[in-house]
Amino acid sequence: MSEATNINAIEARLDEFAGSAMIQKTHDFGYPLNQKSRLIGFYKWLSGSGLNISTLDNAGDPFDIRGTLSNTLEFEREVIEYFGPLYGFDPDDLWGIVTFSGTDGNDHGLYFGSKYLERKTKKKPVMYVSEEAHYSSRRLADLQNLDMRLIPADVHGSMDPAELEKAIVPDRPALVVFAMGTTFKGGIDDMDALNAVLAKYPEMEVYRHIDAALFGGYIPHTKYRDILNRKLHPYDSIAISGHKFFGMDEPAGLFLTTMNVRNNQNPFDIAYLNGDMPMINCSRSALSPLKLWWIINTTSSEEFEEQSEGMLERAAWLKDELEKSGYKAWLEHASNTVYFTRPPQKVVEKYHLAPDHDDRLGGDLSHIVVMQHVTKERLTDFLNDLKA
Ligand SMILES: Cc1ncc(COP(=O)(O)O)c(C=O)c1O
């Protein structure tokens, strides 16, 4: 087979795949991906830049750039510095990285939190997370061999403060994961109520990590922004996904914490990188920080606000319309995730609706995550399919 024929066959196979992916993405309602990519201009620039035929690697600390590897650490740092103040971090006490995903951000949150607490107290922490939080925290507790307590959640998907109180081990430090937007119901852990429980044990050292994979993207651009303001509700680190709200075209995320936390880790002096490397991964994507940098520099705050408010407004509308159609539907505070009695399987499949089950709400459930591409027009098609 000549090279030309081979390329034709390869491209034909890829075209076929791309064609069906382009159709499918318009119906992607069940998972929190933003299918409106902001990166068309980025790829145009990249293809003419020379970087498309180069390998870059962000092995290194964006806040302590020393190496000579080809990297985009300076852009990564600017990305973190852009996001820090949105969550109430002070610019002079901020550290973070662009991660591979929300899970990678949670991995860093649990790892940094447990090492920070161990260093401060010389004791192993107990980790507390709600049963409705994303499973990544449980998986990572297993991976990191953490002593985890799974705390029951109320019917809205929020960690139950009374259950947290029952589980507390006061003579060991507490590594608490707050879920700010649970995956299925979009429930928000009530930080103030949970902190009131933790405050009953003033001797107990506490590290708070927030899993805000989806909500962390849009909440700072809405009237609910105070929920994630660490000046009002103190926390130590936060993980956010890049491919959910922000429209990255592949998995990526953000991990933000303080310099104090970063400087109280297990030291790993890595001679060949000329530095102390606190992060878990050695090689890290250099393209993701560039793409995120592009997105934040080509999208105004007004546009982010418009997208966020639009998502919330359409979510409220969808809940009403579902109820009008005779479906039981729920929408939690500050949430873009409408959950409802599970419709027939044909509809579930067409719109890629994720399944869940809660006997307290009548059994089988589905949800729709109202992202930027989930327009009223597409939701109307969905509602018509339901009626049909
Ligand atoms: C609340 C929450 N946390 C973490 C994750 C995992 O994020 P990622 O898929 O970016 O690893 C998800 C994914 O949906 C999620 O909903």
C-alpha cells in the first residue's frame, strides 16, 4: 500500500469517527462537558507557530521556575494567578498547578492535605467525605492508603452535619473533603454547618479540600460567588476541572492552595530538575496551560457571567418544564444539574443520561447537566421526545 493510499484510508477512518462524534455531542446532556470549544483560534495559531512540531513538558514548579526544559511554566503560573483571586486566595499566598483532570486535582488535595497534617501533628489524619461526593475521593483514599470515613448525605446530596459529628475522631487530625456540586444531584456541602461541627474540637487540626470539579468553574461568575470565597469560608485547597465549564477540549484541571501548604510537604529535592518538587507527577502537560491561558485571555468576565447565568436560568426552566410534563424534578441551590424520575430507556440512550437511584425520591433517576451547549432549543427537542 503506498503512503498516499494509506493516509487516505487513515483519514477516512478518522472522518467517519469525527462525523458520528459531531452528531453525538449535540445530545450530550448527562455529563458535565462543555461542547462549545473556545479553542478554534488557538489551533489556528498553534499550527503556524512551530510549537505543533515541538515537544514541551511542564516538569517543574510554575512558582519556582529553574529548569531549562522547553515548557510553558510561565503561562501556567499566570493561569493560577488569574484564578486564585476568584476563590479568595491572596496573590502573595497562592500556589497551584494546571492538572490533568479534576481527579488529579483531588489527588493533590488529599496528598497535600495529609502530608501537611502529618507534618504539623506527627499523626496520620482521618479523612471525611460524603457518600454523594464523586467517587474519585474514595478511589484516591484507597490509593493513598488514607483512613477514610464515608459520611451519609441528606436527600439533597449534602453531607449531613449530624453524621459528621458521629464520625469524628477527635484525637487525630481531620482531612475533610467538601463536595461543592456533587456529581449526580449537584448538592453542595454546607461548609458553615460542617465547620460548626469541626469547631467543637478546637484541639483537632483540620485541612479542608474542596472538590468543585464542575461548580468551581461557573460559581465565581454568578451571584452565588461567595460560596467558594475562602475569605468567607476558609479552606486550604480546591480542585476544578478544566474541560467542564471552561471548554477545554481534553481533560485538564486546576489545583490551587496556599504557599504555606506547599511549603509544608514532604521535601523531595530532585537534583536533575534543580528543585524541590512537591507535585505528584513529574512530566505534566505544557499544552493544557497554554489552552487555558488562551481561554481566559479571549473570554471576558462578562462572557463568563453570561454563560453561567444562562446555564442556571435554563436549568430552572427545564425543571419547571419537566414538572409540567408530569415528571418529578429537583434542582439544588446554585446548581445547573436537574435530576428527575428516569424517563424511558430510548430517551436515556439518545441523550446519554446518567443513571442513579434514590428510594427516598421514588427510585430510578436521571439527570441533565445544563452546560453551554445545552440550549433551550435542544432541551425543547428533549421535552418533545419525552412527551412522544
Ligand atoms: C464532583 C466531581 N468531582 C470530580 C470529578 C472528576 O473529575 P475529572 O473527570 O475531571 O477527573 C467529577 C467528574 O464528573 C465530578 O463531578
